[in-house]
Amino acid sequence: MNIIEINGSLYNLNQFVSLEERERSATDAEAWSGKTPERELVLTFSGGVSVSLPLAERERIERQIRGQVVEQLIRGQINQINWTPRAQQVFALARKHAKNQSHKLVSTGHLLVGLCQLGHGVHLEPLRKQRFDESKCIEDAEKIATKEDASNPDYSKTLLVTVQRARNIATRLNHSFVGTEQLALALLEADDEIGGLLRESYKLDAKKLERDILKELEPDNDQSA
């Protein structure tokens, strides 16, 4: 259940309907004086439940709602894709790592840690051919994941983009499943700090990685792992 705390009370975000700004009802004193009431923030939930808040609370509330909704989108998006068993293991490792680090959401940093911790898969040997060091990468990815979690509660949008990119790569390569190899390629092409780490610090070449991955998949490159 996705819960949001407002004025000491808990509300279920699954029942969230709308967030709007409107003029507060005038008090008797304001009505007598002709003073225009201040505007307020109103959250509406299903069942006709509404909560009023000062406008100063808007940023905090929007951030909480956005973070919860993004997490739901990611889970829905992930569940709709034909992942290989190994790719599913990677996501399980990523979620476990985020939980162990007390991070709010799963990021591309956690996903990279999962890929490294898996220890096997079509992605691994092609990466090692470019002198990729899993142990060092886990350390670097952890630092990025921690920084993202502390500064940007919405950061998991980048994971959603990466998931979509992995599916697009699988489609382009005529693969019926999305595996660890597509995840690795998607992370390497990412525009975030994790993509920068792989390209700039580790000097990984996406085209060479893709060629080596396809060689790993021969003779039947429809089989992903």
C-alpha cells in the first residue's frame, strides 16, 4: 500500500484523485473586512475525501506523490516485459540492494550493482573483454545510487527510461525476450551518471559490446539470458 502522511494523518495514494490550488473559504472576519482569502492546496481522494493544506506545502506533497506514482509505473512497466530468468534475478538483486541501503526507490545504480552481483549471463564475458571489473564497478555504482537517493527522490524515472531502452534494443535485435545483455547495453547508452561512468571512467564501447554479445548468442541469437 502506498501511504502519504498529511497533518499527522495517513492517506492511501491508490485512492488519490487530484491536486489543485483554489481560494480558501473566507472566515467571518475576512468577510466583514472584505479581505480576499488566501489560496490553499486541496488534495482529493476517492470517496469524496479532501484535505486542505497551505500552498507552502505544495512542493513537498507533489514530491511524495510523484515518487510513489513513478515507482508504480516502473513496477507496471517491468511486469509487462518478457524478461529472461537471469534478468529477473538482476531486478531482484537491485531491489534487495536498494532495500539494504535504506534507499527509497530503485535506480540505475542499483540495477548496475545487480548486473555485477549476478556473476553470470550473456553480458558478462563481452564486458570483461573490455577489462570491466565488477567489484570496482559495484563500489562506484553504490556511490552514485546513494547520491541520487539523497538529492532527488524522483530519480527512478531514469530506471523507467532504461527499461524502455532495453526493450527497444531487444526489438531492434529481433530478440523475443529482454535479458541481461539488453540491460547492459541500455545502461551504457543512458544519459545519467551511470551511463557516464560506464563510457567515460570504464571506457566501454557500446558498438563493440553489442558485437561481442551477438557472438555470444550465436548460432541462435534469439536466445537471451
